[in-house]
Amino acid sequence: MSPATVFIRTLLKSSAIFIGATLIFLHPQLEWRSEARTAADRTQGVGVSAGQASNEAAIDGLIALLKDPDAGVRRQAVRSLAALNSRRAAPALAAAMKDADPDMRAAIVGALGDLGDTSVVPALRDALKDSSDTVRARAASALGDIGDRASVDALIGAAKDKNPDVRRRVIHALGEIGDERALDTLTQALKDEDAGIRRAAAAAIAEIGGDRHPHPHPHPHPHPRPNPNPNPNPNPNPNPRVDVRVDSATHVRTAVHVHTVVR
């Protein structure tokens, strides 16, 4: 390597070191930006984990309140769990259906319906036999919202409930689920003494029947229409030309035939 080459390489290295030191001196934050960004990312991850842990701890605290001696506190715990939409609380809510307070049980049924998880269907089916009319009515509505066909038999059995509001909600739920097994029950409900139930039964039958016989087109044509003029060249003129016909002041129809020569 020649002395000139060694000199140039040494000069370039010295210049690079000088420029880097100058930048760090003038802007010291550049040196730590990458490390600070990494630390911020770690801090954010820790924050998310801590937030999740706090949320889980809050849910555990609300679940514990389901056994509070005060009925008002228990009902508020149910409403809070429903607002959080915590599926983890579903088993605890289902177990709390043994509460002696009917308002508490009604609140639980509403919360289970809001969760919309099929795992709560057994608890809601049992609620159809509750001593409270409100609980039975809400259970029917919740089952209709969830739409699980496994609840159809239980709803059919509840269609003869002594309370008209319960019967009406049962009929509506059967229509929402749309299972054909309910058609006989809905047909019988057309003769119910309550006009609202008869109306609900008619609507439910229409929903189920509409699912069975869809009509994608109001006037379907299963077979293609025959061509009224099978002649591929309907123009009898041996010397075809451009034929222009005026239909109106603003519409002009032009028919151009093959091998047309325009002069």
C-alpha cells in the first residue's frame, strides 16, 4: 500500500470520528434515542400487562360481590359484570341463579343474555321454570337473542305458560330461532286468547316459512324464452346497409348488419 493511500484512509477515518463526535456534542439526544425508544416499548408492554391484570382483578372482585349480604350490592355487581361483557363471569352468574331475591335472578338472566354465549343456555332453560314471571319472561327473550336451537324444546314447553307476557316472549323467541319444530306450537298459539300472542305467532310462522321457501326473484323464469325470430339474418335485403330509425326526438336506434358497406 502506497504512503498516499495510507494517508488518505487515515484522513477519512479521522474525519468520520470528528463528524460523529461533533453531532453527539451538538445533539446528545441522538446517542440515546434508540435506547430510549426500546425502553419506551418495554414500558408500554408492561403497562398493557398491568392493565389486563387490573381488569381481571376487578372482575374477580365483582364476582365475589355476587355473594354480598346486601341485595342491592349483588344486583349492582351483576349489572357491572354485564357492562364489562366478561365471559369469564358466566359460570359464577349461572351459579348465582339460586339467589332468593327474584330481582337479582332477573338481573342475572339479563346479564347472561347480554353475554350471548351458548354456554349459558342450560341456566336460561332452567330459568323458564322460575317462580317469578319476570325471570321467565327475560329468560325466553335471552334464549331468542342467543338463537341456540338446543333451547327449542324448552321454549315449546314454556309456550303454555300461565303468564301472557311470558307466552308472547316465548313465541317471539321461537320465531327468532327459526326451527321448524316450533310450527305446531306456533299454529296452536294462533288461537290464544291474547291478541298480542296471536299476532306474535303469525309473525313467527312467517319468519320460519320464509326461511323454508325463499324467493330470490319475484318473477323467476326457469326456462329460457324461445327466440321469436330464428333466422340469423332477418333482413331480406341482399345488399345490407345501415338502417336508421327514429323512435322519438331523443332516441335513435341503429341496426348494423354484417358485411355492411357505407358509401
